[in-house]
Amino acid sequence: MNEEVETTKSGLTLTDATHFGRLFVKYGGIFIVVLIVGRIFLRSAIAFWKAVNPPPPPPPTVGFGLLPAISFPYQVSEDQPQSYRLETASGTTPNYGDRAKVFLMLRSTPNLLADQKAREVAATYNFVFEPEVVGSNIYRWQKSQPLETKLEMNIFNSNFEIKSNYLSKPELLVNNELPDDFEAVRLVKDFLKNSDLLPPDIGTASGEIVYLKSLGGEVLPAVSYSDADFLQIDLNRTPIDNLHRMYGPEGYKGSVHAIISGSLNGSDSIVEMEFSYQEVDYQQMETYPIRSSQEALRELQNGQGYVTDFDSENEVIIRRVSLGYYQSDKEQDYLQPVYVFEGDNEFIGYVPAVSAKYIQTQE
């Protein structure tokens, strides 16, 4: 009998089960909370570590191999300033990282239909007489109304230049109703669109306007729109990544450069135009290592860059340094980045941005 009572007392009672159940719930809940909090903390710690110590990016692709050197116009040392002084807002040059994009450009090729297309473009602009052949691929047309005007076109790439005698026509300064900036840009785009020559990457450009005043048979910048006799419109490709704008041998001059008179109507109001364009294949892109902006500044100071026409004393003060892209007025194989140095007295200087290690050596 005593053995039976002791056996019953040594078993798990309801009270004991309840007690252990409560302990399990209590410490189990604490364990789950610790797991959740620990997981959050661990993930935060890992994220912080990655932010502080990010993994190195993959190396530049350099898929085009060695690049040809950028072909700047020929320049002698006398065409460059003797010294430079850096006075940017930050007091130094900006950092643009260790790489930049390079794009393939498409060269023009002879085409059996080139002659026909060139004549159709000329006819769109009312040049209807037989052209004069002035080179293996250059045609020249002329017309006398409403101004004496000449059109020269490269029939293979459709690049052209229109020049007129508008500066010798003082009557153009009478009843001069210039369009506003937006209308002027639209007029130039429509001029190219009518001959199917408006490229997509220029069709979306906003354009840059300069007000011009006629003085002594030449045009100079006007003080304001109300003082202007003509409008100058420059259209360039949209900036790469909406950050890096295009530059050319003449600085801000666009692939499309036009002058508009307010005394003529429609397409006749465009009294001068230059269209110099080479297609970029934006799908064919590689990345290349670039030198630092400090290194580029030293090269400029050593006379190893290119400067556009400028009116300056012996010393140039540099106010701004940026990364842009250079497009030549001659055909090139790649659209390459350059460091752009801008300063007082309309100074603009270029230094190739791609590291010299990836540029073909010139013979």
C-alpha cells in the first residue's frame, strides 16, 4: 500500500504539467523574440558593413581594345595660354570616378542612291537647278531668291552648309519680327525634319540661343532679345546619362548651327545653317579607365590639351571643370570622353579623359 502511494507521488501531476507548460511558453517566447531581434540586428550589421566596405565593382570592359587618339585640330604652342590658374567654387577639380563610357560611331559609306537623296534634300530647300560637282562626294547648289544662297552637301553623309548674303541686306533689319526661343528651335528642327535629316538624339535637344546684332557687316552678341537683329540656334545631342554634354572644335557650337532672320518667313528665315552629324550606336558601349581630373589639369598646363579660340591674356583663370564628350567635325570611330576646362574670356580647353594606357600610340 505504501509503495503504491509513493509511486503515485513520484509521477507528473497536473500542477507540474501546468508549471512546465508556463515555463515553456515563457522561455520559448523569449527565445523567439531573441531570434527575431538577433536576425534584424545581424542583417543591419551586414548591410552596414557592405555600405562601409562595398565590394569592388567589376573592372572596365575595354571591349573596343586600344582606342585611337582623339583627333583635335592642329594647334601650335602659340595658340595656347602660357599659364593657368584654378579658381573653381570648390578650390579643386571634381572627381568623376575611375571609368567612363565610350560609344561606337558609324561611318558613312558610298551609296548608289546617295545622288538621288541629295537632290531630294536640296529640292526640299528650293534648290532646284543642277548642282555643281566640286569634289568626289561634294555637290553645290545655288539660288537667287529670296537671298543669294549657296548649299554645299556631302552626298554620302548628308552633312551640309547653307550660306547666304544676308549681312549685305540692310532691308532685313526692317520689320524684323524674331520668333521667341521655343519657336526658333522648333523652326530649325522642322527645317531638318522636312528633309528627313533630324536625328533622334538631336530632336529631343532643348537648344541654345544667342541674340545677335548686325554691326559693320558682321554679327556680334546683342545685349538682349529686344536689341537683336538675328537669332543663333545651336542644337547638340542630348547629354550622355543626362549629365555629360557634347563639345566640338568650336566649343559650344552644335552639330546643328543656324541663324534666323525675323524679316523672312518659314524656311526662308533660316539664312545660315551648318549640319554636321555622325550617328552614334548607343547600344555598342564599353567602359574605359579614365585619368583623374587633377592629372588632366596638369596635362593642360603642360600644353598637352587642345584649346578653342579665345580672347585672353597670357594667364587663363579656370572657373569650371567637367566631364564631357568630344565630337569632331570629321568622322571618327568612337565617341570618347574629355575633361572640359572653362574659364574667363570664353576660354574652353579639352584633355582626353581615357587613360593613356588604352590609347593607341601615334607614329
